[in-house]
Amino acid sequence: MGAPGAGRDGGDPQRVAAGAPNAIPAHPGRITVKDRVLIKISEEATATILKVDRGEVKVDVAEARGGMTVTIRTPLPIPNLDDTAAITAGAPVLERVARIQELLRDRIGQITGHEVTRVNITITGAVIADQKRVR
């Protein structure tokens, strides 16, 4: 007994693109995305979301059950400590990092097409966030 769709050329591109179960690829072959590509994508996504220098972001990726785990080491932008209004208005660090985890899980998963099952973040320091001046 053959697999569903065996012997057919290609497949429904919508099902393949959507990652449908048992989807038949449009072209025979295998697609491999190297870890270094997933790392660069994750570094760029982190730097963009946090608005920090990409050179200060370090990422590791690993396969996990049903997806991938992303481990990130990055500085966290904070308001100038003299700006009491910004400090008062901001969320506590743990709440901010939990929200950042969610954003990164969704964004990295969207870009790579891999399910991100876990995001581990280590805050390596603090950087003063750029402030926009109103004139």
C-alpha cells in the first residue's frame, strides 16, 4: 500500500506552503536550512525587536521535540535612569522579557517556517535606549 499521493507529480502548492500534513512537495528533493542561517535570522530578529546592535546579540539554536529551541544572549534596552517618568511608565524587567520571548518566538517562527517551541533569554547587560527628541 502506497502513501497518499504516491506516484503523482508535485502537489497542491497551497497545502505545501501551509505545511499541511502529508503534503506532497511540488518538486522532488530535500530542503536543508543550516543552523548558521537560523542563527543569523534569530540574531537579526532579536536586534530589530530590541533595537540593539546585532553584534551584541549571540544566539544558539537546537532541535527540540516538534520544533527548535532558540537560546539568546543580549543586552536589554532601558530608559535613562534620570528619566523617572519613563521608568515609572515602563513594565518591570521580567514582564518585558516574557513579552520579548513571545514576540521572538512568533517572529522567528514566521520567518523560518520552523515551530519555535522554546526561547531562552539571558540578559547580558543594559543599554540606554535611544530617545527621540521632540522639537
